[in-house]
Amino acid sequence: MLHVSTRGEAPALGFSDALLAGLARDGGLYLPKHWPTLSPETIRGFSGMSYADVAKAVLAPLVDGDIPEADLHRMIDEAYAGFRHPATCPLVQLDDNLFVLELFHGPTLAFKDVAMQLLGRLMDYVLRTRGTRATIVGATSGDTGSAAVEAFKGLDQVDVFILYPHGRVSDVQRRQMTTVASPNVHALAIEGTFDDCQSMVKGMFNHERFRDALHLSGVNSINWARIAAQVVYYFTAAVALGAPDRRVSFSVPTGNFGDILAGWVAKRMGLPIERLMIATNANDILARTLETGSYEIKGVKPTDSPSMDIQISSNFERLLFEAYDRDAGAVRAAMAGLSQSKSFTLQDQPLARIRAEFSATAVDEAGVAAEMAESYRATGYVLDPHSAVGTSAGRALLQSRPETPVIALSTAHPAKFPEAVERATGLRPPLPPHMADLMTRDETFTVLPHDQKTVETFIRDRARAAAGVAA
Ligand SMILES: Cc1ncc(COP(=O)(O)O)c(C=O)c1O
Ligand SMILES: N[C@@H](CCOP(=O)(O)O)C(=O)O
């Protein structure tokens, strides 16, 4: 299976090449050339299967033989063996027809582990097979970075540079990135926002000489393999509630649009999903876009769900590509508008296509706190602020469609955001035992300005030193 760029001007690549490429060379994002489908019988058969076995079945047509089956299966088994819950991603009932899909039982307590534990193994495997090294760059609002550090620490084939917004991630998130004493891991605190970090990472990929010299690779959800791995839990959750013989909807706390895009892919692969709810915090660009048809960047507001304090929602580009019937020219025009005037307007037909499958709700800070408080009061269930955005928007969806079960994705463990949880519920969630000493470990990080050249120079010097090349 080849993968094509949303901007139509980069070479089509197989799975392993797309995995290493990260961003396409034309600045676009890779997607499979065709969507494989799973039959209702196959989906029905997932009932009672382990998470890892469902992952093997869902990922097989996406990887499409590009990695030998036995190796892929081994890596999938290893990736999920380390999760702290026997179901890997368990489903919990919160209310009548409202369910929570817990995605935070991996090593760093956020949903990013589900994809990153596999991605780390896949990248290491492909690099070893080819006998090459890579420099991984990633932008994080807190969770991708910690999951990547955990997945890639100590690997010989890669140096990892994680850019995070200085002072805008939680203490737990920062410490997960800065206390891993591994020489191949570098935490860079950038004086700017997550969007600044993300645009610098994309700038590095678009800087051909830098990209080629360092064998740059990416771990953000611009990397198609990240999305592919996230498709799996939509299947396991929906099947647990009776799919394919019963339709379900999903409410997904959304920032960079990767997680919810994975839900859309599951639907394209044959999972009967009724609605996909884009649940945003006060950074409501996607909710405004669905309402008005105009994608307009405004300033980022810091919230209690900092991982979703995002305006430039990378994976929306993949949805645009599909909504425009894979017209790469239309995507290029929209993205040019975005970089020139910080906005673009969707045409009527693509907008109608998006509205036919997606709903959107923005939950403000008071709404998030009220949702955490009420959920705890009524059921004893402790939500983190990101997950509360999802359940709150899920309740809104249930009001209009009470008969269809809603699965809200719980994307982080409450202990990652103890202050916000304590303010709302009075309860301070403790870190799990494997992280009990996190707050007393020594930290190592470098503060750098929001300046492309300075950051590239830092990364180049460190990566060359690590590879034993004179700087
Ligand atoms: C805890 C948490 N929830 C939700 C999101 C939003 O996910 P996505 O960026 O895939 O939309 C993120 C990161 O973006 C996150 O870290
Ligand atoms: N919330 C994310 C932001 C980056 O998203 P990604 O899914 O594109 O890696 C984070 O925690 O870093």
C-alpha cells in the first residue's frame, strides 16, 4: 500500500518509508492511497479478543506486508504487555449511555502511549533493518513528549529532541520529559506556545538540507503510523458495546485532531460510528470552524487542559484532503491561506461533508471544572480536565441523540493534572507507584528562544556529537 501526501507533490511511500518520513517533503501529511475495509464478520469476531490481537487484525491491512507479519506481531505484543490494565484500554460506564474509554494505562499516563509504545518499536526495527540512524524531533504540549521520551530512551539508533512550551505544561508532564537520564534524549523548553514549537518542527522538515543531513524523523501525529495505531481502540471500544450490530458515537477531546481523525479512519474501515464529537476546550477553533466554515487562528488561551491549548490543528489537513475528495490543490490553497492570513474558508460541499459526520462542542473552563466536580460527586469517578472536556461534550451529544451510546475518550490520568483536579473535586490524585519519586528526581533541560535558527543549530550540534561527527 502506498501513502500519498495531502499536498500531492511528494513521492508516494510505503508504510515503513512514511513511518520514517514524518512530514511529507511538500509539507503535507501522508495517508494511505486507499482505505482498506474490514467486514462486519471480521469486526464481530473482535469480541472477546485481546487488545493486542485486535491491533494485529486492524493494522495488518494498513501495514500491508511492509513489515514481516511475525515481527509486527511480536512488536504489538511487546508494546501492550507493559500496560497496567489487563484490558489495555478498558471501557467504564459513567452514566446512562455514557461510557469512558480509559486510554491512560500506559507508562506515561496518557493516550499517547498507546501509539508511541508501538511507534518506538517500529522505528527502531526499521532503522536497525536498514542500518541507519535518525534524529527525532517532536513538538509537545506535554503528553506526546513524555510518551516519546519513554518509548525512545536508551535506543542506539535515535537521538530525540522534544520541544515544549516553557512554563505551559504541568509539573508532572515536564518532569516526565526532563528527569530521564538518557544521553539520547534532549528536552528543549521553548519560549513560546505549543503552536510555535509545532511550526518550528515543521520548519525543520521543510528545511531540506537540515532534514537530510540529520535524517530527521517525527513522532507527532503528522506521522501516519501514530494515527494508524490509534485506530485500534475505536474498534475494541465499539465492539464491547455491540458493534457492528449496534451503532455508537465517540466524543474526543481534541487539539491536534489526530485522535479523532483515527476515529474517522475506523469508520472508513467499516466501523459503524454514528457521530464523531470534536470536544475542544476554550481554544475553540475547530468548533468555530464547524459552525462558520471559516478556520481562523486567534491567540491561544492557557487552560486547565494545557495539552489541548492548540490553534493550528495539524491533522485537520488530512480531513480537508478527504472532504475535498482528495483534491491536493484545494488543500495547498487552504494551507497557503493559513500561512499568509492565518485563516481559510471551506467551500460549501466539503463543509457539508464534514458536518455530516462530525459535531463540535467547546467546553469553557467553568464547564470543565463543573464536569469534573459533578462526575466525582455523582459517581466517585475522577476525570482529568482533558477527559472532562470529552465527557461534557459527550453529554451534549446525548441530549440530541439519547438512543445512541456515546464513548468519551479519557486521554490522561488525573494524576497528571493534580492541581486542576483538586480545585474541582477536593481530591488530589496520587501518582501511581512506578512514578512515586518523580517530583524529587533531578531535571535536565535547555531553555531556548522561539527562533528557528538557534534551535536547529542546537539540535545539529548535539546530534552530530552523538553520531561522532565533528560539529
Ligand atoms: C491529554 C490529551 N488529551 C487530548 C489531546 C488532544 O489530542 P489530539 O491532539 O490528537 O487531538 C491531547 C494532545 O493533543 C492530550 O495530550
Ligand atoms: N497534545 C499533544 C500535542 C501534540 O500532538 P500530537 O498528537 O500531534 O503529537 C501533546 O501532548 O504533546
